[in-house]
Amino acid sequence: MTRAARLRAAAAATAAAAEPAAASALIDQRIRELGGWRGETLTRVRALIRAAVPDVLEEWKWQTPVWSHHGILCTGEAYKAAVKLTFAHGASVPDPARLFNSSLEGATRRAIDLREGEALDARAFTALVKAAAARNQAAKAPPARRTPTPRAPRATPARAKPAPARSRGRS
């Protein structure tokens, strides 16, 4: 396939991914293409995300599976040596089980690199996904309305008498 054909196919896939069903189908296709341990890992992670946040939105962006709930929760990228789960706001999410093992130096994102044969703590991962969803929801909530502080009524100053009108012409 030529580069131009790949770009056209990618553009068509991105346009089709605007629909949730199309995005899910593209994720299914990606899992089938990967096969092996990477496909199995992505399938397991996808099931855990769906169980943690039942109304999660599956999207297809940047040629990658994306899971969103009031904003991006995480992406699922597959590389030769690892499946990387990048949490868009991972630095703001508590990680008591210390699942994050990549992109730790950044101020916003955090990632989990899963290599062949590595086990993922399902309970800790589910808690992490739920915390990310709660963080996104809280960030999207409208700010609390502040009630105005009552003020003492202002004293109205006495009005000064208007100055006499000046004539413009010579008298």
C-alpha cells in the first residue's frame, strides 16, 4: 500500500470514528491486527475499562484506541515491546498501587507500559480508571456559584446645584 493510500485510509477511518460504533469496530480491528500477547493485553485492558466506567466512550484518534468519560481517560498504544496506556491527566490521579511506570517526569500525563508476560493488577487498574473518570467529571463540573456578600447600603451624597450656564457669545 502506498503512503498516499495509507493516508487516505487513515483519514477515512478518522472520519468514520466520529461514530461510537465505528470507533469500537476500529478498535476491534486493531486488536485483530495485533494478535498475540499485545492483542490479548489490549482486549483485557479494554474489558477492565468498560467494567470500571460502564458509560465510557470508545473513540479512535491518532490511529489509536481512546477511552473517554468527560474528557480523555487514556489511550491504548501498541508498540513492538509494550502496550502503553497513557492517562491524559495521570499526574492528577492517585496511584497508591504505583501502576504508573512510564512518563513519570511530566506534569500532566502518566503511562503504564505492559510488556509481554507482565501481569496487570486488575483491582488497582480498575480503581485507577475510576479515579481518572472522577477527576475528569470534577474538572468539567461548573464552578460552584458564590453567593454575594451582603453590603451595607451606600449613603447617597447630597446633590450639588448645577453651575449657572455660561453664554457663548459676547455680551
